[in-house]
Amino acid sequence: MAKRYLIVNADDFGYSQGINKGIIEAHTLGIVTSTSVMVDSIAALEATSLIDYPELSIGLHFVPSSSVSIEKELMRQIDKFIEIVGAKPDHIDVHKQLKLTGQVGKVLHEYSKQNKVPVRKLGYAKFIDSFYGPHAGGDLSVERLKSVIKEATDEYNEIMCHVGYSDDYLRKTSSYNNPREEELKSICDPSIKDYIQKRGLTLVSWHFIKI
């Protein structure tokens, strides 16, 4: 049987301090192996501390803008990422899971090819988005997470999650707030690592994928 690998990415690092705290906890105590940073958000500068976690891959959570070209906006956010983190992003994903069609898809595909940086939904790993409140029918339980892990059937797989603590800023600015704490609880459940192993999966970060 061919080996199968699982990346668990926590989106939205930088959106709020509560989210940042939850993501770090999900990495140190749970199964999160990767995160992606929103460089223009209020708590983005806290990403400077992520170098303290060498097994965590750190990517860009790209937020396209309608006011400038996609290419210019991507490069601006990458430059800002480098200023904060001290290195280039080792992967990229797109805010609100925009389809990689049109100019967004073209620019990201070209950047990925030229810089050998994996981009979500461009075929580097099977993308699994069903552990997310609106896609999970509100069920963010441990049993639901186990059923989502069963979807990891390819050689490389990525499960997206949105863990965090629901702080005042998050509750004011996002409708997806308290469910992040439910995700976090399941992601950190002690039974999950054993379950992943029993499924024949190896937890890795985006560092593991060479292109």
C-alpha cells in the first residue's frame, strides 16, 4: 500500500489574537501542521513568533483586491509576509476559497510554477473542506472530524480548519466565531492522532512536499 500523507492547515492566522492563540494551541496540542497568514489583519504581526515552531509550515492566506491587479496585490502581500515572518511563504491559499479561475488562477499558477510553491487547489494535495461549520451542517464534533479524515484517500491530502478562540474583535467582525472553539476542541482531542495513524496516514506539513 502506498504511503498517504495528511496536512492539516489552520486558515486565518492574524485575523485576531484569539484565532492566533487557538492556532498555536492546535499545533502544539493537536494535529495542525500548517497555517496561513492574513498579512493585513490586526494581529498579523504576531506571525513573527511562528518561527518558534519549526515543524509548522507558514503560508500566505491571500486576500485578492478589486482595486489593483491580482499580480501586484499578490506580490505586495508576499513582500509584507516576508517582512513579518522573515521568509517567503511555503504555500499559498486564498481567502474564502475563491475558485482558481480567471486572473486569480492564472497568477497563482504562474507564481507556483516559477517559485516552486504549492498553492491550494492546484493539484499538490487533495483539498478537503468538509470540517468547517457551514460545510459540516454545524457538526464539528470529534466523530465528524474522524469522518472527514476518511476523505484523505490520495497520496497527499490537506484538511482545512478554522480553529481559534472567539474574542471580542472576532465576534464583532465575523459571523464565524464561536464555532472556531468547537473546531479547536475536536482538533486537540487526544484520540485523533491515534485515529490518523490507524487510517494509515502520516501527519506532515507543506515542508514535506517538494515541487
